[in-house]
Amino acid sequence: MSNYAVHNPNTGEIEERFDSLRPEEVPAVIDRAHEGFLKWRETPMEERAAVLRRFAELVEEEADRLARIIGREMGKPLKDGLAETVTLAKHGWWFADHAPEILADTVIDASDGVKTYVKHDPLGVILGIMPWNFPYNQIARFALPQLMVGNTILMKQASICPVSSAEFQKLLERAGLPEGVYTNIYLDSGDVEAVLTDFRVKGFSITGSEAAGSSVAAIAGANMKRSVLELGGNDPMVILDAADVPAMAEKAVRLRLFNAGQVCTSPKRIIVHADIYDEFVEAAADAIGRMKVGPFDGEDTDMGPVSSVEARDEVVERVAQAVRDGATLRFGGKPIDRPGAYMEPALLTDVGLEQDISCKELFGPVVVIYRADSDEDALRIANATEYGLQSSVWSQDVAKAEQFAHKVNAGMTLINAHRESSPEWPFGGINRSGYGREEAAWGLTLFTNEHAFLCWRA
């Protein structure tokens, strides 16, 4: 039974439904992707780059239309959807410009005069399993570098984003990508194994939940397939000091509530030094109170709906459970009585490190602030997690913040910034946040055969 549909969280209405692939149709889809690979791998790099550049141009030309699609699918405010299209185009330009150099043969000096080099050959068909919270960019940071490598893509996007996922393929093909090189598939989760067990499918990348990641990774492991997992995060934002505490609190709140808090790298645990804690909490409550919750295309909307009514209700219940467990609810946390998946953003303090809301990722608009009695205490709280995606350290003393950052357990640590990603640097985590890296050179060489050639004189 297919569950691919546009279930508009702004209104609560189901607007479109789409049929999933039938199991018997899956082999033919893989056939076309493999046939596409045999041709695409022979396509000169400059031709691949030309496709990505034209793709980026189309994104820029049609940004408003693209942003409105995802606003209707998952509730992203229009200004944030437009910002996502800017990043999407940037990925096209960046990989088109930089992939040829990064993927050039690596020449190795040999003392005996032997010619030795490594080619970065494409592997074949790669499966992408992507989430709904950044419908375009999640696909871009995985798929665009793979297209530059010469791999072909089967893309299973989240079931609530069927229009944007199909649009991604249409844009690539309008840009000149041959048929079969990139295929959007409405694939039911139960049929993923049939794809990964096919010998021609050489690996996968998944961004999603721990449960989904571990399940698919087990299939891939049994079939000797490469994989990258970008799973949940419980990211610490450590604030050691601030010249302007209210401004810092406002920034932290907006970072956390961006996309209704539905971001893997969102600062889900805001850790504030005791010297500024009381002022910070008061300012954060004021900042949250001024957030305007509304439809994605509302002129004054700061925060749109949660992705679905079911997701909204889960967040509301977890806030209520945190209060029952002893946390202090200082603002919000209730559903908004109107059609759609709206809720008041919440502010919690006095949350114990052993509580559910501290230990497990909270994917929703909830600001949680912890008091740290010292820098050492802040580090203890920051590392009190089994996740390890992104983290940040904030201080007027950059050298101090950098030294602190070296002790944080995470795949990425930012100084005086948070929730940042770019094609220019690697993205990924450790522990329960997954393994492997996307973006930059790491993303380009992830699914390649590092093919070594050693040439001796006859």
C-alpha cells in the first residue's frame, strides 16, 4: 500500500496521492539505472559539469516555484524555502567547478622510478534514502557529487515529499542529464532490500532515524555494500560568555526553532554558563514569545507548522512528559487550535541529563536550556550524549572556544556559529549519529573505486 502523498501540514488536507512501485517493477528500474551507468561513466567530466551548471541555473530561475512546493509538502516558511534553493544551486556550481580537480588521478612518487597512480573510478548504481526536512538539499549533497563521479542514482525520498523529489529529477533531465542516470522512485520501505541485494547496486546513503539506518545498514553489510549513515543528533550549543546576552539568546532561539526545530544539526541542548544563565533564560523566553507561528506563505511567519499532526502531537507529549519528570516549562508547548500541524514553540529548563528529552533526539520546536556551573561542567553536559553530529562553542575569546571545542565529542564543531553546512567541508557524525561523510572531497570519493595502477619498466 503506497503512502506517498502531499498531506499539507499548513491545512491538514491530503492534496495528492502517488502510487508506489510494485515489487515486480523494481528489477526493470535497476536495469535502466545500470544501463545509464555504463554510458554515464564514459561521459567526459566537462559534460557532467555542464549538466550541473545548467541545473543550478534552472534552480535560480525557478526558485519561488520550488520553494512553494516544499512549503506545501512539509511547511517550510517561504523565506527559508528560498534560502534552500540558494544552497541547492550552490551545490551544483561548487561540484561542477571543483570535482574535476578533486577526482583527478592521484600520482604517487616511487623511489625506484616506477609509475604509480590512483584513479577514482565510479562504482555503479547508488541508492539514496533521504528525509523530508530539507527536501532539495538533502538530495543535493548526496546525489550531485555522485553524478560528477560517474555513478548513477536511485533516489527514495520521504513519502511526504513526492512532488519535490520528482521535480529534482525533472530539473536534472531538463539540464541535459541522460535518462536512467538519476531516477526518483516511490519505493515502499519493504522493497529496499530487493534493491540493495542486487549486485549492480553498489552502496547507499541514508539520512534518517536510527532505526531506519541500522535496519538498512544490516542489509548492506550482509551484501557487502558501501554505506554512509547520517542519523539523528542531540547537538550541544555551549555558550561560555556573551557580550550581549539578550542578543545571544535571540540567536540561540532562532537557530533552534528554524524549520520548526526539525533539523538534525539543530542545537537541541543549549548549555549556558552560570554567570549569564538567568539573564539568558529570561531573554530566551521573551524571544520565543515574539515568534510568529503561521502558514508557510504568511508574510510575518517566523515558524511554520510541524511536518504532520502526528509529529506535532508526539512533540507535545514529550514536552508534557518532561514536565511530569521534573522539568520546568517556561513557555508554550501546546497545540494551536486551528487546522494543520501547528504548535506553540516551547522553552524548558531544569531538565535532568537522565531524562528522555536529554537522551533522545527531539525533532520539534522545543528550546531546552541547561545551566553549567563552570567550563568543565559545560563540557560534561555537552558530552553526556550517545550522539555526535554537530556541536558549537560560543565565546568572545575564540582561542578559548577552540580549545574547548577540541574536547567535544562530535563529527563537526563550530566556533561562534551553528547549524551550518556547505559543499566546501565534510558533513557527518559519530556514535549514534552515524558514520561516513558527505560534501567536499569526502563526498566525492565516498563511492569510488580507488583503483591503483603500478607500471614497471619492461
